[in-house]
Amino acid sequence: MARWLSFFAEYNFRVEYKSGRLNVLADALSRRPDYELAYISRVTTDLYDRIRLAYRDDESFASLARFFAAGEDAQVKWLSPRQRARLHRFEWADGLLHYCVEPGDPPRVVVPNDKDLKFDILQEAHEAPSGGHLGREKTFLSVSHTVWWSHQYKWVARYVKTCETYQRVKPFGHPSAPMQSLTVSLDCWKSMRLDFVFGLPAGDHGNTGILVFVCRLSKMVHLAPVLDTVTSEQAARLFVDCVFRIMVCRRRFSPTVTRGLPLRFGKRCSVL
């Protein structure tokens, strides 16, 4: 404001008022259509009225409502021993009973034991466009923020579990299968695996592949160059020359390896 006052102070002018119909340009700038409200609505609900009426049909909360409504004439004998023990958590305001779950928490409206009323509250919190069919925890947080009743979490869990839309469209984390541990050998080269790698550049002897032997326990690797036309008998001989004579003969011969040779190379092999 001070900046514009100092700016206009340099000019000698007179301010005259003109109505909107005479000052069309200024009126158009001050009345932008996107600033105007197209529609104003008030959100009304009869929820609290239904709760007040439902107190009359609930014996447990009817006595509490009568106690608080009586004011100074209230008598403690109207309440049950359990209600007397939790009386400090209840409040009365606008004809509604409020309950504090924990000391210091904001009071929440107590919902009487009316199944239809509870169902409507859960339906509004879970299935409304603002609810979005959320899960159990988020629906419970949404409901418990304003209202309270006994076993409220179980009600929410049961409602979400029986919601057809939620069960159909929401993903669930299926439990993974139990892990199957592999058998571990007690000594090196008692269990091994092999693999062929082809398509490599040709060497001095024309070999374009490698036969790989791997010990499953120590992860030790032995490599043997091979041709693309290597046969099962040649592969068995490479195993004897590169692995068996070097590694296995230093210990006792591995029965796992000997039983696997015919299956791996397609014929009965004699390695002596």
C-alpha cells in the first residue's frame, strides 16, 4: 500500500466513483467469473438425531443419559457398578453421550446398541466416495475418530471382510511358500554341477566352448576347453582328467558323482 501511495503522489488527479454499468472495463476485471460460486450446499445428516432416539431403547446407555440429564438431581444408584467405575470418561453435551477412550483423547459420540445404526455408520465410512473401500485399519481410524461403541474394531473387521467390492478389487498379500533348503555336502566335490558355454571365439586348437565344473560346497570351478561337437564320452573323459584325478582321488571317491555320470552323459562310464 505504501508503495502505491508514493507512486500516485506524483500525479495530480481526482477520484470519481462510477457505477458498474458506466465503467464496464473495471467491472470486468473486478468480477471474474471463475471467482464466483456456482452453487452452495449444506451437508446435513440425521445421524445425531437417530443416536439420541436410540438411547431410549438401550438400557445400558439410557441410565447414563438419564443420570447426566438430571444434573444436580442425579443419583449414582441409577448406574451399574461398571458404569460407576468408568463414569469419569463420559461427558454429556447437546443431548449426546461422549466417551474418552484414553485420558487426554478428544471425546467421541457414544453409539448405542443398534445394529442398523452401526451398519449405516460403517457403510458411510467405508463405501462412500470419500471412503474409497479402504482396508480394516484405515476404516477403523475413520470411524473411531468421531464415534465409539463397544467392540468397535471387531465390527469394522467383520464389515470390511464381508464387503464384496473390497474383496474383489483390493489386492492381498498371499503368504509365500516355505523355503526349501538345499542339501549341503559334507566334503568338497561330493556334489557338483556342470554346464556348457558355447559361442566363444575359437582358440589355437579350434575350441569354441568351455565345460564348467563347479563344486556345490566350496564353489571351486574347473574349466575345460571343448569343441562344439563334443560328445558325452568326451565330456566324461574331461571330467576324469580335470576333476576326478586332481581333486577326488586325493580323498575317497564320491558316490554321488559316480551315480550321476550315466545320467549326465547318457551312457555307462567307467572311470578307472
